[in-house]
Amino acid sequence: MYRGTFKEQHFTFYVSSKNSLNNSSTHQNKFEKTASDSRFVALEVNWIPNLMIKHFTHPLCKFFSVIFLFSLISLTAQSQDIPEDAAAITAGTTLFNGNCKSCHKIHGESVGPGLASVYERAPSVQWIKDWIHNSAKVVASGDEYAVQIFEKYKKSQMTAFTSLKDEDIMNILAYIKAETVKGPAVAKAPTPAAGTEGGDGSSVPSSYMNTILIGMVLILILLVVILAFLVSALKRFLDQRSLSEEDKEVVHSPITLATITRSRGFIFIVAFVVGSLGFKAVINGLYSIGVQQGYAPKQPIAFSHKLHAGAYEIDCKYCHTGALKGKNATIPSVNICMNCHRSVKTESPQIQKIWAAADWDAETLTFGPNQKPIEWVRIHNLPDLAYFNHSQHVVVGGIECQTCHGSIETMDVVKQYSLLTMGWCVDCHRKTDIRAEGNAYYDKLQELHEEAKGKGSKMKVEDIGGLECAKCHY
């Protein structure tokens, strides 16, 4: 038995075992027998204080309970809200292009489903996060919507993006939502490329060049006619003078091809031109040693950058992952190819070569033990004496791939676009501005640069040691 007090009022309850009940008849009606044959006391409260009831039923308590519940629900809802600020959309654009664009479009299907309004179609935003982090786990859980997608897209397994944080996924959804609201892009009339009529003016249009050449030819013809008139006029003038027979013979000597070719002036000009062209050819030959501009070797698999980077707009860095992390851009592994080609264009003989390298069994959907790398032929080679870091240029410098590799998205067969010589690199370092905005590392350098060269002047790579020998040779 326990006896206690609450505000000077008594209340009593009893707890007893089976044996104690047999010895006591006083409290036997206080107990109920359970299936386990043990007995538990029912609480007997002699008096429940009115103050206790008032405490728990006070209107103020109810008010705060409602406020707390409402706040909890609001916080939960807000945690799932898709951000709409420009910073989130910008960050989401970068993340989408680097991780999602190779398999998904916003409007229309690609390798995977179109993502317009995906935040409304999916069961919840949390479901989307779980799916992106590990879609295989969601499918294995038996989730109806996940299994439906998995079956619809031929059981193609989506890559698990475990490195993406929840914040990153919300930024991606911010970009998707912005593009969904914007709607599909309206097709624009093709813009003439530079070097053609109506181009951007960065080079002379071809039609203008033809006009210039025709004009120059006409001017040369006109000059020849004028010179002929001048020669004729001079002859008539000299005929009116009293000249010796020898002078008359010189004035009226016929101009023939033989006389021209035998003249000392003509022989000198020809010898000079031939010697100059020969010397230039020798120098060009010496400078071209080790230069592979235009090199386009045949690859073991006919991979088209025009199709993948051009038509499907797959980001270069999705396949060449090393460009963001270190010195080499890296050649894509077979697994990267298999992310899409487990289910895309599987009947192609070229894709069968990828399957053979991956030792992929299409019936069991498993990889075998006899995997081997694809022996791609390297195109861009730098000498061992030169150091080049992709991440330094791509991540820090913000240099686009096309700057060095040309319009890769238009090439069926990739070739070396640039010279990749020392002079070519040095020239780029002299012309390229440093992207100092938002990078505290450059704040002091920018301040010193402006003190030396004036407010608002841009720093070039050469201004921060970009021409020092040890930057590339050490």
C-alpha cells in the first residue's frame, strides 16, 4: 500500500501479488485476474484535487498547446517548401547540368522521364530526396510509385547521388520549378555562324571577302590599263624628241615574255620569292614537330560528341569527371556509359561493344567478372615537361571546354582543335582576365593591381605570374 498527500488531501492505491490476495479478503474486489494468473491493483483515488483539474484544463494551457501544434506543422511544411530565390535557382542550374542533364530533360523525355512538375507528381519532396540518394533502396522497399517508374523505364537503375545534400536537391527542384513555370523553349530561327553573312562580326563574312577579292582584281586590271596608256603616251612624247638611233631602238623595242624572263630584275624577284617560301616552309616544319593540331584518330567505338554533347546536351563534365577535381579530365569509364546504355539503343553494334567490355548480362541485369576497359585512343597530348591542371582552369578560372577543344558539340569525330604549344598558352595568359569577383583570395592582389594600373582595370593571368617559367615547368 502507498499512501500520499496532495495539497493536504489524501489518496491511496494498493499493489499486491497473488499470494497476498489469498491472505487478504479485504481488498480482493480491488483486483482483476489476468491471463497470466497474476493480479494488478486498480488505482483507487479517494480524492482528485480540483486544483489539478483546473491546471490541465485552463484555457491558457489549451491556447499554448494549439500554438505549439500549429508551429510544429508549419516548420515541417516549410522544410519541404521549394525555394524560389535567384541564388537557389542558379545553384540548382549548375547542379542539374552536372548531374541530371545527361539523362533528364525538363520538358519531354530523354533517357529518363521529363522532370517538369515532378514535385507535384511524386508522393512528396522527401520521397524525391530518398529517390535521388538511393533509388534502388526505394524500389526494393516496394514503394508503388518507385516500382512503377522502374518497370516503365526497362528496369534501368538510376545512379545513386549520395554526395548530394538535401539543400542541393532543393536547389535542383528550385531550378526545375522555375523551368516548369517558364514552359518549353520556343524554337528560334538559326543564327548564321561567324564568318558567314549576318554573323556576329567577329570575322569578315564570306560574301564580303568575295566582293573584296573581286574589287582588288578589278583595281589591278585598271592599273595595268593605266600603265599601258602611260607607256604609250611616253613613247609618243619621246618620238617628238630628237633621239639617237640607239635610244630610238630602246624606246621602240618590243616587250615580250622572253625579254621579261631574261631581265635581271625578274630573275632577282623570282629567286627572292622562292627562297622566302622555302625558308618559311622549313621554319614551319621545325615548329610543327610535336604539334598534332587536326589529329583525329579512329576510336574503338564510334562515339559521337555531336549526338551526346550537341543533340542531347550532356555536360562534358558528366563523363570527364576529373576536370573538376584534378590535373586530368580523365577518359570515361565503362560504368559511366552503362548508366544510360543498359536500356538506350541496346540493339546497336557499338553499344554491344560497351556491353562486352562491361561483361553485362541483359537477361539477369548483372555484371560478370570479365570486365575490361575500352582502349580509347588519346587525342590531346602534352609533353611531360609541361604541367597543366584542368580543375585550376575549369573550376577556378571558369574556362569553357570549347576554349581549348573547339566546338566539341559539333564533332562526330573528335580532333585536336588548338595548337597546344607554349606560344599558344602564353598568348592566352596575356589576354585572359582573372575571374576575381567573389573570390577573397584575389582581393589584395586586385587592390594592388588597381593601385598600379588604375581603378577598375582588370587583372590578366600574366599579372599574377602566369608567364613565370616555374608555373608550368618544374
